[in-house]
Amino acid sequence: MANKVSKDQSKKEDNHESRRDFLKTSSIITAIAVAPLGVAKAAEYNLGEKISAAFETTPVNLTINGVKKQMAIEPRSTLLDVLREQLDLTGTKKGCDYGQCGACTVHVNGQRVLSCLSLAIMHEGKQVTTIEGLAKGDELHPMQKAFIKHDGFQCGYCTPGQIMSAIACINEGHADNDEDIREFMSGNICRCGAYPNIVNAIKEVKTGGLKS
């Protein structure tokens, strides 16, 4: 009788281990299967490395703030994620990650681009400028100086994107009056409400000439 109980108990334990192994394996397979939609959340479940390994990388040459970078990236990596996660250029902020707040604005060949909506691989051989690339040593860019002078920021989270857009706004010829500035800066959201000060900063740089 004791021998029969022992065999039954052993069988239950084997079944339990098999079921647990099956569930673990199924979870990993499911995560990889849905990776095209859910890879951004994978790291939260310690599956980032497993999922990353399932995708091939592509070599790409980018010029970031005047420095050429040879990198291997996933074809679907955004410019924002490459800048922040691979190059440690965290001045470019991830706000909404849907192209609605402007915090991730950078320049590509002198044009402003929402880096959260732009694939890094699209910018092979192009000139990418981030907020870190504006100053020359300890000498700030005129727009950076103007934002400080006019208190064009409060919490500062949106400020890098605001400054990058402000420079582009002038270069594009859209800073002739307050209405134009507000219109062509409307893609950059400041939750602190520093808009009047931002307009004043842009007007001063426009009047004094944009020198970098």
C-alpha cells in the first residue's frame, strides 16, 4: 500500500513539473511571436534579450553631431531609441512616443524631425544634430542663451525639443511675427505653460541673427 502511495505521489510531482515547464516555454514562445507589437514592453518581463536575439541587426553609418558612427541596429529601431539607448545622448527626450509632443525633435540635414517616428536606418549617411551638438565647447548656442535669458523653461523636460524646433522655425522663415512663431511651434507642447517666454526667446534670436 505504501509503495502504491509513493508511486502515485511521484507521478503527480512529474506531472506538475512537466506542466510548469510547458507554461514557461509557452510564455517565451508567445512573447517572441507577438514581438513586432510588444517588444517595447518585453524588458519589463526580462524577455528583452531573448526577443532581441530573434531579430537580425543591420549595419548603418550615421553622422551624429559631426561624428561618424558605425553601428549595428535592428531595422525597426527608431532614431530616438538609438540616440538614447545606444549612443547615450539622452538630451533628446521621449515624451509621448507618438509624435504629438515634440520633445524628441532633432535636426536631420538641417530639417527638424520627430525622432520617435523616424527609423534610424532611414538616415544612413545623413547629418543628425541633437541638443548636445549645438554648443561649441562651453559656448552655448544663441537659442540656448535666449531660453535662459527669457526663462523659456520651467521643468525643462520639453526644452531640448523646443530649442531644436525654435532654431528650425527661424531657418524655415517662420519667425516673422508672434502668430507665425506660435503656429510653427505648435507641435512642441510645454505642460508648464512657458509659451510667451519661448516666443520672446525666438524673437530675440531672430532679431539678433541666428549664429551658431
